[in-house]
Amino acid sequence: MKRISSNDIARLAGVSRSTVSRVINGYSNVPEETYDRVMRVVREQHYYPQISGRQLSGKGSNTLGLFWVGEPNISQAQFSSNMFMIVVDAAAQRNYLTLADIVPNLSEEKYANHIRRVFSEGRIDAGIIIGASNEEPLMDELPEKGYIIGIHDYFREEDAQPLRLSVNYDRDTGEQIIDYLYSLGHRKIAILNGDLTHQSCLDRYQSFIRGMTKHNLPLRNQWMAYGGYHMDPAYRGAMQMLSACMSDLPTAICANNDTAARGVYKACAELGLRVPDDISVFGIDDEPAASMVIPPLSTFAIDTRKMFFSLVNRVLDTLEGKENVPQTEFIRGTLLPRGSSAPPRSDRANG
Amino acid sequence: MKRISSNDIARLAGVSRSTVSRVINGYSNVPEETYDRVMRVVREQHYYPQISGRQLSGKGSNTLGLFWVGEPNISQAQFSSNMFMIVVDAAAQRNYLTLADIVPNLSEEKYANHIRRVFSEGRIDAGIIIGASNEEPLMDELPEKGYIIGIHDYFREEDAQPLRLSVNYDRDTGEQIIDYLYSLGHRKIAILNGDLTHQSCLDRYQSFIRGMTKHNLPLRNQWMAYGGYHMDPAYRGAMQMLSACMSDLPTAICANNDTAARGVYKACAELGLRVPDDISVFGIDDEPAASMVIPPLSTFAIDTRKMFFSLVNRVLDTLEGKENVPQTEFIRGTLLPRGSSAPPRSDRANG
DNA sequence: CTGAAAGCGCTTACAG
DNA sequence: CTGAAAGCGCTTACAG
């Protein structure tokens, strides 16, 4: 497979490589006649300059990195699996290609090196990172080295870094859910947390607490547990929590996301607790399945597309030298009550 | 951001760039002592050679292209959205990065050029293509130009092309579904097709016909319609078909995939037809929601992961010069009856 | 075993 | 307006 080079185009068009380059890059100092002559040959030959040559002479790669930190097999978490395509789409709309890589974690040096390598080899102009914990040192190192990164779900108020951008979830998600459950009459509410080193989980947890405190609701240890992001850990967390307090059950339980809420459904079914008759269940995300489960899951809808378009656009703005690009943005979600939440039984009996 | 070059490493290690290159590339003719000295500096400096330099001197990019042809907003079709991540994962397992791009279609020259450009610029060593129709001329042009491509759901028996690989679905999917429905007692079966220029849809359609013919079942025009891949077109297709033959309804309806089957659910609900009491419904794919809808959807489970691992591995094998790599593979699926299919009412009344 | 040199395909001051 | 030349960061025959 012999590739055509700018030399071939130059020869065919009867000009020098310099001129070919000027035409390709749309420089102004080329007379129309020359431009047309060169451009015709370029089109005829389907010529596109080798990116390696371009890059070596100082141009960018027009490529956005996308690093997924975590399990690649996310069939259970439908919500996450869309993120990939949304980032590619957002980048494509600005004429960037997306170079994607998956690493299981960042704590092992070899995986962190994976990311260092992609930046260092000059394959990408900037990177999007999904799944990094808020304490990940690489998120300091990369921007310090001069690389522009955009991190999903990451917030560091104290030390801003001009080259580190992020996008975040509503910080009062938990409070909004508690407010709603409170308005239904719930006073005994349980929380199933995610991984608190992730900003959103911490925010949600704190915001649940804020809501509970505001309404003077009891914060009981046995009504708090780890549930994670997937069905299995949430199922186990809910089983353990609920079976330990069968004599004094909460009337509602809030999971860290919809997939975890489905784990709660499973635990409830197994313990003979009906949703929402015996216990109300809330998720977060509004993943496609949320409206299809029985009963339809009450949740807090997240606009993933909006989140990643905001992040990608701000990263590319920064890369292209735009000034005053906001470093982070909190994308507001929407409370979306469905059949899985109802007034607690005692209330309904009374009213 | 000043990057370190092989020159810097050479200087720090007291050798020439040639030797640095030999060490980096693991050539055998380097004494251990030299190797260690250079490698220590490489590690200390977190040095990774610029790919543009490497590529220009004739090395590959270690990158696999991934081209998605179609709607980027696939929130409705959960099944497809996993494909992206699976390809990235499969490539990562073989130490390739994945360069992804989305184009709405291939019939417009500008989008076809998008793909030509990515290959031509030397960004990728080979490419995976999802969503190309079986008649797409670009699928001939690319391998003829010397590019290795792996196409999802593409089959051309007549003219094989050594550089064109593909992965395909079961060719008797439809027949297996018909066999099962027949065994339940169904004799009046309707089909909702997808886009017949896509190999799988054509295969499914032909295989439905084969099954119907085998069992001497009637092939009626009014029991065949276009339903596509998404809820809306399937809903419309089912509405139109069913409302046109209310006096002589089919007892079962087969959709082209699970998402389309959910459109059929919606149409049935609207027409007052109960699933499966009045009509059985079958999907294909076994997407996550299939087991969650009410009633749980009978379907034909596809192992997407297996499909794409087969495709990616064969493409990379071919790229790496392996001999006798199979050009295509048909990945068998599994019939998965659930609550949405049952014997037709007349049978149950009788039996 | 190892260095000096050529070459890969571009872009961009520089000179005219 | 345009060409010749230098330079980007690698790898790889070639010589020694």
C-alpha cells in the first residue's frame, strides 16, 4: 500500500510542497488559480496529509483521549455504557476524533502509566477521564505536566488547576429526594451509599444527611450501608441492612443509583417486603430500565448527554485557547417520582 | 510543555539515540549493562517515544479504528450502546488503543470521506465498522486500497476480499423462533422486519420465511411490515399492521430486535391486546431490559461480547500477519422463551 | 556492540 | 506569491 505524499501532489499540480501545504492549510497568500489547481489534484487523489508528519512539524493531533477507569463489563450498569458514545459524539461535533482506552484502576502503577503513555506519546491533545476517585494523585500530576484533562464527577474546591476541568452532578440530589419522601410522610429513611471517594457519592450522602437533619429525621447507623453501583453489592447491602432491623424497618430506602435500586428490589422481594406498600425505593439516574421495572422506579433523572457535552466542549475550548472557560459545571437533574414511592403504610391507614 | 526526546535520554545515559531506540524496542544486540543503564533513565524520566516519530520511520500506530455508522443518540437501543465499550475492551486486551468516530451514514460523500481520511492519514492500523449496509461500496474500496477492515453484520459470499473480515449473527434465528412458536401451537405468525439491506435483517427475514414454509404456515402480506430497530418505528409498524387486520389477527408477532418488541408491546396495549393472552411477542438480542419488561420478553439471546472479540481478534491477527485467519464467523445465539410467549388462546381454551 | 547519517512526511520561517 | 531548506522525533541499514 503505497501512500501518496505531498510531493506527489506537488508534482502533479506543478508546484512545490510548500504550496501544497499552504493550500491544504487554507493560508490566505495563495492566488485562487493556484489554489484551485492544487485542490483539484488533492481531491482527485483523495489526498490527506499523514498525521505523523503534521504532528512532527508542530501541529496537534485533533484527537481527544477518553479514559475509562473501572470494569469494562458494564452490562449491568446501562447508564454508564452510554457515556462512551456520548463523548465520541461530542468530540465528533467539533471535528475531533476520540482515542479510547480502558484501565481497571489507577492505583496500580502499570495502569497509571498507561494513561501517562498516551499523553506522553503525543497521541492526544487533551483527555477526558471517567471513574477517577477524588483523591487520585494522577489528576494532579497530569495538569501539572501541562496536559489538559476533563474529569467526570470530580471536585476540588481548594486547589484549582487551570488545566483541570470537570463536570459534576447536582449537589443537593439527596436533599431533594428526602424532601419529597418527607412530604409523602416518611420519617424513617435508610441510605445505601456508593463509594465515598467518588465526588457524587459523597455529595449525595452529605446531601441526604442535610435533608434528614433539616427535617429532624433520625440518623441511625443500622439504616445506613454500602450498596455500590451494581445490583449484587446493593442486593447484599440491602439484605444485610434490612434483615438486621426487621423489628424496626425504615419506610423508605434510597439507593446510590438505579442499578443499585434494582438490587434493593431483589432484596425486598426475597424478604417479603412489597414495594411501595411496605417500603418505598428511590434510585438516581433514570436509566432506560428505570421506567420498565415493576413497580416503575422513582428516581432522580440525570442528563448524561448534557454533562459530557459541557465537559468536552469546555476541554476543547481550553485547548483552543479560549479565555475564561468555567472550570467546572454542576448539571442539575430532575426529581422523577414513579410507582416505587408512596406514602408509608401507617399514613395511608390513617388517611 | 517541553517534551523529553530520545536525545535527552541518550545524553543522560551516555549513549547515542540509536542505542536508546534499540533498548526501547527490545533488540537483542544490547548488552545487559547498557540496557539497564538506559532503561533506568527511561523510567526515571517517564519517557515514551513520540508516536509521530515512530510512525514516520515506518512503525504502526498500534491503533484500531472504530466507525459507528448511524444515529449517535442510541439511548433507546441499549443493545448497541455496549458495542462501543466491548470493542475498546477487546482492543485494549491486545494492547491496541481504539480511535472512534461516528458518522450518520455512508451515502453522503462527506461522511465516507471521513472514514477515508482516518485511514489515509495513517491514524489507525486497521478498522472495525458497525452499521454498514451489505451493499456499501466503501466496504469494497477500503480493502482494495490495502486497508484491513472488520465489519459487524456483513456477509458477501461471492467475492471474498482477503483484507475484509466480518462477524455475523445466526442465520437460522428466525427459523428457531418459528419452530418454537409452532411447537406452542401458533399457526398465524406476523413478522416485523428491520432494514433488509443489513445482512442480519435479511437473514432473519429469510429464515422466518423458511420456518413458516417448512411448517406450511400462511405467508400473508398483511402480517408483514417494517418495524426497524427502535421503539417508534416498531410501534407505528405494529399499529398499522394490527389495526388493519383486527378481524383476522395473528396469534404471534416477531420483531427484529428487543427494542422493536417493546414498540410492539406499546401498540398491543393501545389496541387492547394482552401479551401473551391475545398475542405472543418475540424479540431478538436479550438486551438488559428484556427480562424486566412486563411480561418478560421472549427473545433470542445474542452474545455481543463474543461477536466483537472474535472480530477484533481476527482483524488484529490479520494485521499481525497471522495465516489462515477465518474471514467470517457466525456467532450462535440462544432461544430464550419468557412470559411474552404462550400457546394461542384457542389452544388453551381447547386444551 | 554502537554511533553517524539518512530518511520518513509534513510545516514554516526565510529569501527572493 | 512561491520555492529551497531546515527541522520535528523517531528507526534502521551501514560502517566500524
